[in-house]
Amino acid sequence: MKARVASLFLFLVLFGCAPSAFAWGCKGHEVIALIAERHLSDAAEAMVTKILAAAPIDPALRRFCQHADLDAFADASTWADDVRTSRPETAPWHFIDIPRGVTEGDLAQFCPPATGCITSAIAAQLAILRDAASTAQARGDALRFLIHFLGDLHQPLHTATNDDLGGNCVPVSSAGHDPEETNPEREDYRPNLHAIWDVDLLDDFMSGQTSPEIADALDKKITPRQISSWRSGPPDIVAWAWESHQTAEDVVYGRLPVEVPVEAPRPVATCADNNHTAARMLKLAEKINADYETAAAVSIDEQLEKAGIRLADVLNSLWP
């Protein structure tokens, strides 16, 4: 885990504005927040508005996603990615490395106390928001982290790894582009599986649409039966992590044209590790085809919708 944190931080330093550094990209996170807003209770909506107004985002912060037409809640959804350079200790809070092939067990074994992970980070932000003694700035930051991390939790590759840095070491041919090596020392390739799930597939499916337009279209597709099934009890971050992990197994890896073998879990710092992971995966000649895109489109729609509904439920449970 520590090795992955270091490699992620180096990646951000070297490629700080690269969209693949950010789960779901700008549109994905914004869409989740916009869907959530539509399902907030009056009390929750009033409280999040108050918290964000009391501790606004530093105007000097360099923002990768610059959509001026968004309100404070939707704009807050991408803030956690922007502060990773200045707050590198938060990098491991965006994911949890559950190995492929694992289907149940205590998530704590995949969440080192020294660094934390997405599930422990969500719990920590909820504790800050529940604590009446928290400062306005702490509450504002906690809310922005929470909005973002609930989105990350529903990006399947942020809850799964196959000794491949969450799919970053799986080169793929996609949209007419064959993988090219971008860093020989680290053996990084683009496109790769993680990058296309973060940004490329969503952008392809929603080409030309703004985040509010996408959120409106997805929200209209959500049925009462889906909402009921996605809720099915109090907010359960651990259960949602396992569910997202299973989506990675079934769809992200499971629907690939060429089967990717399940690796025995071992530490990986770069794609050159584990007997040159990326080079071995490159030999599979993985090519994203129409069948895969269709399966991915259905999954991405549902993951964004779930994340929005569940983010609203978490906030509504905080401020009923």
C-alpha cells in the first residue's frame, strides 16, 4: 500500500493534470453530486449549503475541473483531487486495494492503519461532521472529502487490484488507439484499463453533454424500485465497497475480451514490478470491443446513479 501511495504521488507530480489521475474524471464526480442534490432532504440541503458557505474553497487553489456554472456542492465534488499535491497523505484515501479473487472478509486487512484507505477515510469524515466541536474549516473539508470519496467508492477499480495498481498496469487498445509506453522506467502505458474507466468510456458515452445534462438524463432513468434496492437499510460503506469490488470482477475484468489471470497478491510500486506486470499484460493484446463497451456503459450508468442516491442518503442520515 505504501508503495502504491508513493507511486500515485509521483504520478501526480509528473502528470498533475492528466485526467486519468482522477476517478470518474470531472464529469463523473460532478454528475454524482448533481444527482445527490436532487435527493437531499430539506434539512440536509440547508446544512450542506451552510457548511460549504462557511468554509469555501481557497480561490488560490489550482483547479483541474473548471466549470463555472456549477453550484458549491457540485464544484466541491472534485476538490479532493486538487488538494492531493499539497496534502499527499490523502492519496491512499481514494481507494482500497482488495485483491481480485477475494469475495468476503474483514476489510481492515486491506486498509493499513498507517495510511488509511477509502473506507476509513469516509468514516473519519463522518466523525468530523458529527462532532459539534469541529471547526468550520474542518467541517467544510470533511464534507468535500465525503462528496468525493462516495464517488470514488463506486468506481470499481478503486476497490480492486490484481497487482496492477487498480488496472493502471493493464494496457488496452481503445477507441482506435493502441497502447503506447509513456514511461519506460515505470513501464506505464496509455490507454490502460484504469484510465478508460476513469474518463474515456464516460466521455465516449456522453460525448458533447454537460455534467448537468448527464445528471438530468441519469436521474430520470432511476426507478423507485432501484432506489429501494440500493438503499435496503442504513448506509453501509463496507457493503458498498464489496459490491463495487464485485463489479470490478464481473464487468471491468470479467467482460474483457481476453481473460486476465488472477494474480497472487504481492506489493507493487510500479508497472515494472511483479515480473513486469504491464509488459505481461501487453502481450494479451487486450482490445476494447463493442460488447465490452455495451457492458461498461450499463455498469457506469448504474454506478453513477447509485453513488448519487447513496451520497444523498448518507447526508440525509447525518441531518434528518
